[in-house]
Amino acid sequence: MHRMLHRGRRGHLRRRAVLAALLALTSIGVTVTMAAPAQAAEPRGTRISRAEIIVRAYDWWQRRIPYDQEASATDVEGVRYRTDCSGFISMAWRLSSSRTTDTLDDISTPISKANMQEGDMMMWDGAGTDGHAVLFEKWANAEKTRLWIFEQASTAEDMNHREAALSEFSHMTAYKYGDGDGAADSRNESFNQVAGTEVPNPGISAPACNSRTLPLFRLTGYRNVEMSYHSCIRAESSTTLTGWIAVSWRPYSGTDDDSTVTVGTKFDGFGIHPQLQVDDITKKEWECWVGGDINAAASGVRGCSFSATRPTSGTVTVDGFLNWDENNDGLFAFGPHYVYGSPVL
């Protein structure tokens, strides 16, 4: 029953630990003090981009999570959500726990269906019976009479991603996550990401970066790929900053019996999404797609960079997420793989 109260495991609301060791960074004549990398994740139930909502939804769909009102399943970070329609919406919106069709509207705002954007939902609270909720992905035609949705549909259909007529949802109300004012200081809000600047071989070894190794990419028909990510932040002046996330890749150094081919369509897509965060809350997100560059070279470095006004207060970091499709099947690049541990500015 969608309206049933369920207390899913809450995500940990973790603060960034600013370590005692400080690094001196000099850039364009300005000396700044930068702390060592922080290791905490962004709190759940805060601001989230529409792109992040959709890739979280794709994760459950590609994993074929079955429908069950009494069960739960993990998101990509291991936090559990109830596997019915409202639990799925809670997971996609990265809430702290599973809500129901009675309580999702407490943290969302009604909107016109004609104004729906990716990551919004349509919901019917049931009026005394079982309610239902679906996640809007995109319009399927210019007239906005057909659309693509995700849903935990039923025990017969399970996790679903389908095209449908808008008229099918005439009994539902459309909502966007958050208070609807679009203000950058809102703690819970869905917002649009913007294009970043793709940068070939950005700096990844400076004190302003933190680097970690990604799991091995075991590719069919191509040499397996080793890859690392690098989350970086740099003060350009007292009022501006530059941030970027980069990936570096190279052929697997171990034994790979599948193939020795290193150049070609290893990935259908590879997305880099740096997020500017203040006190762990994402204020803005950029995105770059670098799959073509990775496919064209056996090894290299590519990054997604941005410039922004430096906040006047608070702990400033650049984290974000990656997403990719390594199956060469033409599907959407799934994920997200979260990037944490940026240095603190």
C-alpha cells in the first residue's frame, strides 16, 4: 500500500571535517589558505539537480528493482528505500528516508503539467485508497501530449520506464521537489544543471586537487580501462574561483584475455558533473560529456571546468558525480558514481 508508513534507513547527515593540515596556494598573485581534502558526503534531502535525479532513476530501472511494498533496496550509495512507487520517488530525489503518497507533497510544490521538467513527479494520493506516483523524464513530442516516465508500477510490472499519453494521468497532480522558488539558498530544491567547459589535460596534481581510483572498467571487445577521478578547486582572487572534476584513463596493466584493442567505442557516453557546494549544499552543477575523447585515445586526461563567484562565507568545495555506459548498447549513461573529497577553500 503506497500510503503505508515506512521508516527507511536514514542517510547520515555528515558535516565536512576541516583537517588541521593547511596548504598554501598562490594563484594570480593571491595567497589563499586551503585545507586538506574533506571526506564527507552531501546531506540527503538537500538541493539536487534534475540530471542527478534522472541518473538515480536509471540506476533502479537498469537494476530491475522489483516492486514490493514490504521490501527495500539500496541506492548507489547503499542507503535503503522502500520498493514501491513513493519509495522510488524518495530514492530518486535522494531524500533521507522513504516517504509515502501522503507525505511526498509536504516537501514538493504543485506545478502545471505543461511546465514539467525532468525529475518532477505526478502523484495521486488515493483519496482513501492506494495512491500512486510516477517520475517525469521528458516529453515525447512537441505538443506535450506524450511523455516518458519512470515508476515502480506494480507486482506485475515492477520497475518501469515507458512512453505514455499524458491523458493517462488526468487524475494526478504534477509536483516539483522543493519549495518552488528556485532560490539558490533553498536547502531542498530541484534545479537545472548548466554546461561546463571541457578542458583537455587540466591540472590534476596540484595541492588544490584530490584524486581517487575508480573501479576497473571491464570492457567487452576492448582492453579493460583503469581510471581515476580528480576533484579540484582553486581561488583565482578574493572574489572568484575555478573548479573542475577530471578523469584520467589508461589501458589495464593486468591480464585481459578479451581484447588488446584500446581505441574505439568503449563508452556510449561518459558524463562529468562538478558541483559547487557551500557547507555541503550544492549551489550549482555543471556537466560535460567526454565519452568521445575517451573512445578516441588509449590514455589521457579530460576535465569539466567552471568559473564562479567565490562565496563570502561558508566551507566551499567542488564535489559532484560521474555517469557512464560501458556496454556499447546505446542506452543512457547510468550512475551516478559520486565524487567526494574535494579540498576545502
